Amino acid sequence: MMKIKVNDNFARLKESYLFSEIGRKVRAYQAANPDKKVIRMGIGDVTLPLAPVVVEAMEKAVKEMGVKETFRGYPPEYGYAFLRDAISAYYARKGVKVASDDVFVSDGAKSDVGNIVDILGKNTVLIPSPVYPVYMDSNLMSGNRIELLEAGEADGFLGTPDLLDGETYVIYICSPNNPTGAVYDRAGLKAWVDYALASGSLIIFDSAYEAFIKGDYPHSIYDIEGAEKCAIEICSFSKMAGFTGTRCAWTVVPETLVTEDGFNLKKLWARRQATKFNGVSYPVQRAAEAALSEEGVRECAALVDYYAENAKILSEMLDRKGIFHTGGVSSPYIWLKCPKGMSSWDFFDLLLEKVQVVGTPGEGFGEAGEGFFRLTAFSDRESTIEAAKRLETLF
Ligand code: PLP
């Protein structure tokens, strides 16, 4: 028997049975009802292919890798300058100032969200609930103390710092939000930035769904004055350009993030990445650069618009039926209240049995999600229209 010690914080993690349980129930239903067509609106993965300009750039880069003169070995640890510059320019087009040098390219927002805990010490972490589970689990694994910021119907699932007492936290904010689809306006984000500045807190802002924003909402935390002194931002090409299988993302750690003990967070993150990460492949970085070009942004916006139209179809159906929901406008997610006080899982079973539509029980995103249900807009148009019709008969 081994005598080593393991990280026993892993014992704090709850068994993650959400998607396996959904899969098990759907397989059992389909086996018993082989003639029924089940429509899946549960997964948060894109379905449309990469934009042509992205594929072209990747092909060209792959060819360069096959020629001695243009072959490249290890990429720079923090990303090629061409991509860091393109990301900085992408922000500039939205009126937000982010220096190329503060941008760290990575293989995914999930990796960065999970890894950022490496550079932080024993803080109290404030996590919204319901929540993207990675924030919670990465902090449980690190043995951190966690407080939940519960949000609900009354605040449109947009938690505020109003009831906090000035304690210093590491605060996670995701806008537009997964799973609720709710998006903060400028005043909402300003309240968080003001709280962080006054309390010496750090905000970790996840903007993975910013490309879905419609209307005058901030796409970046750096749209808010003072955020460069209290916030790290993590964003991804996954949903904006369909890169869930291609893998590329970035994290912004401004030079101005300094602790009272004199630590510079950017230096720590640079050291962490240089030690534990060897960069994103050249063809993928060229593909990401192409996604941010003028043509790329246009082509990728067409992908996002397709999903957004799906979301609108579902959201309008819920409006007609008077069902409370958030999301569906600036987000590919629709977060709805289960009718008649049903639990998330009872509603899941009902949808599967009666109309063969599969979604995700809100309880899987934390206790505050109980009684709610997530539908995604990543299916094709035909299935979405059919699902909306079937759901309409049920409500
Ligand atoms: N952040 C949020 C809120 C997400 O919902 C997801 C993916 O579903 C990610 C990050 C992960 O992004 P990536 O594919 O870049 O790892």
C-alpha cells in the first residue's frame, strides 16, 4: 500500500453525475421508445463548422509547418505577438483599452479559470450560485473557503454586492452568464468594481459569451473605470468562433494589479504559465487571429447570430406562455422557471416523457438552481422550432 499523501481536498468535491445521469435517462427512454425522436437541448457545445476564413488560415499555417523555412517549434509561452496584438485590437474596436502585453493566450478558458487559483493564496472566495461548476470545483480542490452569492428570480439572477460587509474576496463574475444567460449592465458591473476597489478584492471576470451580447451592455470588465486595478478577465474563442474542439482562449492580467504586499499578479501569472504551460499550436493561433480579422468577425458573427435566433425562438415561446426566464437574448442559454413549483429533475422527466425534449436541470449548477431549467440554443434551426412547438403544448 502506498504511504504518500494525496490532496485530500478532492474529498470535498461532490460526485459530478449531472451529464451522466442525463445520458442514462435519455438512453433508457430511447431504448423503451425507439420510435420517438428526442431533441437534445442540454449540452453547451457548438454545432456549426468553423468559419471559412478560419479554416483557410489554419490550412495555410499547417502548410508552413511542413516547410523547413517556415517551420516553427515551441510557440512563445504567452502567445504569438500577432495574436496578442489582434486580441488587443479586438478590445480597442469595442472601445476598451487592453495592452497586448497584458494578454496571455491559452488552450481554453476552462484551463485558465481552473489554473488561476495557482497564483492566489488562502482567500475567501465569493462564487455566485447557480454557477459554472469549474469556479466552485477548482477552489474546493485548492482547499479555499467559499461563500455563495445566491441570485434568483427577484434580482433576475444578477447578484449584487449590496449586502456584503466590505470583506476582501476573490469574486467570480460571469456575464453573460452560464447557466442563467443573465447579463450585467454597466451600473451592475460598476457596483462590483466599486466594491472590489473599496474592499481590496479581486474580480475574476469570465466573458466567454461576450460575442452574444445584444444592445448596450459591457463586453468586458475593463469597460468599467478602475477595473484594471481589481480584475482579471478570461475570454475564449469557443463560443465566439466555434473553437470548442480547436481550443484557444486568453486571459488579461493588467500590469496594474498589485497587492498590498507588493506582488504583481501579471508577473505571477507569467511565471505560472511559463512553468506549467507550453503554449498553443501555431496553426490554432493563426486560426484565432483570422477569427478576429474584419472578415473573421463578420463570418463568426453569422454563426453566433444563428444560435441567437434559436434562442429568440425559445425565449419568445416562453414569453407567450408567461413563463419566467432569463437569458435567450444576449446568450445562447435560456434559464426558465419550472412550472407549478416542480423540481428541476421532475421537470426533466416530464419533458422527456411528454415531449421528448432534453435540457439540463438547474439543480446541477448549485442549490440555487433548484426549480429552474436550462435550455441551449446550439441545436439546428429545425430541431429548435420543433422543440419550441412541443414545449408550447406542455406549458
Ligand atoms: N467559461 C464558461 C462560463 C463556460 O460556459 C465555458 C464552457 O462552457 C468555459 C468558460 C470554457 O471555455 P473553453 O472552451 O475556452 O475552455
